[in-house]
Amino acid sequence: MVTPFEKRILEERQRMRESLESLQARVENFASGDKSKEVLRKTLQYESTGHLDFALFPCPPVIDHGKGATLYDVDGKAYIDLHAGFTVNVLGYAQQEINEAIKAQMDKVIQFAELPMESRAELARLLVENTAGDFEKKVMWAVTGGEAVEIAMKLARWYTGKPLIVTHWGDYHGRTAGAMGLTSKAFMMAYSYPIPPMDTAIVKIPFPYCYRCPFGKEYPSCDLFCADQFEKMFESKETWLNNPKAKVVNVAAILIEPFQSSAGYLIAPLPYLKRMKEIAERYDFLFISDEVQSGMGRTGKLWAIDHAGVAADLITAAKSLANGLPLSVVIGRQEIMDSWGPGAHSSTFTAYPAACAGGVKLFEIFERDHILDHVTEKGAYFLDGLLDLQRRHPSLGHVNGLGLYLSIELVKDRQTKEPAAEATGWALRRLLEEGVICIYSGYYYNRLCIAPPLVIQKEEINRALQILDRVLGEMEKRYEIH
Ligand SMILES: Cc1ncc(COP(=O)(O)O)c(C=O)c1O
């Protein structure tokens, strides 16, 4: 006999997944051609349905090769890439100089776990010397973004001797056991049932998502009410954070995404970030900026937090460090980085030499080709184009962007701001059909996020905007958004 508890769990799990048959139907209905179908059928036959591909796209494109900011699938269809593999491919595809640097390192030695090498020492120097902050810095290497976050959490607790990490609703910091506790996605929690995220010393506060302020305020007349609320938590002994009588603060760090990426490319007001740093200084805990997605030049400065004029105690970075090879890092104050001893953290593929060689070349190109200036200029141009679309399309509730980190939020009605989630999913599929790859996200599944390789050209931006214009028009007609 099935108990009510068992019935509920089974029903919940059913709602959380799609059947293999429905994924197969998507392939047959939407794949771009026969070769794509063949690969996708094989994928569904041999790979778990737990991967992200079919969650991101109704039918994922099967990429064969790319050049600059354009990708080609196995059927020869071209796509303007407004995704960059979640910001990994910063300098675009088939970047020969980086590929040569990677190959040269591969020909010398591919990997020897954790031993010092010239390429990693040089990349450490470049990261340290290019990171803001009037203090000595060092780096610690890892492989994935999630692992860099784990190191930052461990290090913050080790250094301060305190347990709590503060983060925001909507933050994404990875899916490893510790980082998952910081990540707010409800579906991830469900996938770990019956064991919840293991790290319980975590406090989540609302993110300044000003278009839909959790406190019902308007920015800037709110005068950062949300930051005041956070600070108020230190006044009482009943919030975990602080024991005012004994003058004991329990917080090791605030670990935040300065701009929330996986939650829809939401740009926090810069004064808010400054206030968070001031509060961290006042109560003596660390400020950690997770730049795994927003960093490495994407916003027009090396790190997103640089826009706020804040020097973080620790920065986590990954994805884009080596234009496609796995590499991650924590950059931080020397006294924190040197507070633990040899072997405190390790992983076999840490500081993968070929990735470090690619990273060194990437820095060289950033400087030589003035990549950050290009990002600022192209980003402003793209943002102007999106604001122009907003004047003509009633579904465009919110537009924000800094550098080539842009997003739009689609609503059924600009007055009520009712999210147009289904329409957004439909638009995403049409964009793919029309040859534009981007992703959708958002607290309400209604934001389209734009993060092309930083070398995208104006002609590609123009073409993407034209296609977006057409697709939004079709979508508004279909979903009766006036
Ligand atoms: C801000 C941020 N932190 C951490 C991670 C986790 O990185 P990884 O997927 O390499 O573990 C991500 C991944 O999207 C991210 O966007």
C-alpha cells in the first residue's frame, strides 16, 4: 500500500523530471538536422537525463566548431553565440594564439599533479598584479568554480575561527556539498532529498533585485533599506549573527555574487556592494566576491566588484580563466592565503598546466588588444539596442547591462510585472531556430541572459538584435502581450 507520504514524494519526483520519451520527442521535433538528431539520440541512449543540456534548451544544439563569436552545429547551421558556454569562451572559438600556447604546454608535459610549474606561477603573478586592493595578495588554485567556492568557505572559517557564511537569495555558487548550501535554487535542494545540503552554518538574506524589491521599495529612494535590514541583524542576539553583549560575531564571511548570474544577470546597485563591505569591516568578517561568471572582463572591468570600488578580501574565479580549459582560483589577501599550511587543500588536476599556459596568453591578449575597452564599448552599444527594443516591445519589463553582461526580463504586463515565463521559453526556442544561442533564467523563469564571447563584433550584435526584435514581435502576438 502507498502511504500519503510516499504518494507525495513520488508525485513531486514525477513533476521534477521529464520522461525519456518526451525528451526523445523534442529531438525528433526540434533538432536542426539529421546529423544533430543522430548525436542527440545517442546522447539520450547513453547519458543520464540529469545533465543540464535539455534543461537549458528545448532541444540543445549539437555544436561542431566555432570561430570568434559564431558557432556551427553538425548540420552546418550557424549561431550567434550570446552564451559563451556560461561565459567560458571569453576570447571566442578557434583563438589560434591561445590554442598554440596550450598545445606547446601539452607537448612539454600535460599534467603532473600539484607540482609547481612556470605557467602556473606566471598566471598567479598576472592575477595578483591585476587585482585591485592596496594590500599583498596570493592565489590558490583549483579546477572548478564550485571547488574555488569550497576553498573560500574553508579558508574564511579557518582564518576567522567563525562558522557562519552569509549569502543572498538567488545566489549560485556551485553544486558540491558545501557550495550547494550557499546556492538558492529550490530544485537543487529537492535533488538532495532525503539529505539536505550538509552545510548548515549559512544565512541567506534578500538580494537587491530592485525591479522586484523584496521589501516593496524603489531604488534609489529606498536609501538601501535592504542593507539597513542586514545591519540590524547584528543588533540582536536572536539572529545567529552576533552576540552584542559578549561582543562575539559569529560570521566568517559574506560570500556573494556581486551581480547574480544564474538567477538572471541581475546587477546589484553599486552602493549596496559598498555598504556590504563597510558592514563586513565594521563587524570584522571577510568580504568574498564570487566572480566565477561575472569576472574576467565580462563587465568591462577585470572583476565585477571593481565597479563598486571595493577590494574584496577573497575573489573566486573560474570558467573564463583559460578560454575553455578547466581552471579555477581564489585570489586573496596574503595573510589569509598564508594562514594555513602545505596540503590544506588539494585536488589532482589543480592548476592544470595547459590551462595555465592558455591563461597567460589570454592576459597578454587582453592587454595588447585592449579587450576591456572593447567590452565597455560593445556592451554600451548592445544595451542601447536592447533599450530601443524596450521602447517598442511591451513585453520588455526590465533591461539591465554592464559591459557584455546583459539581460532582459519579459512580462505579460508592464504595470503588474506579471512574469511571462511560458512566453520566455517559447522565445528561447524561436531564437535558437533563428540562429541565436542564449539562455533563460530568472527568479520566475522569465529572463533572457546575454553573455557573448568578448570579441563579438558589431555586425553580430546588430543581427542578434534584429532577430530578437522579430521573435519578440511574434511572441507578443502569440501570447497577446500589448
Ligand atoms: C557565480 C558562480 N559560482 C560558482 C559556480 C560553479 O562553478 P562550476 O560549475 O565550475 O563548479 C558557478 C557556475 O555557474 C557560478 O556561476
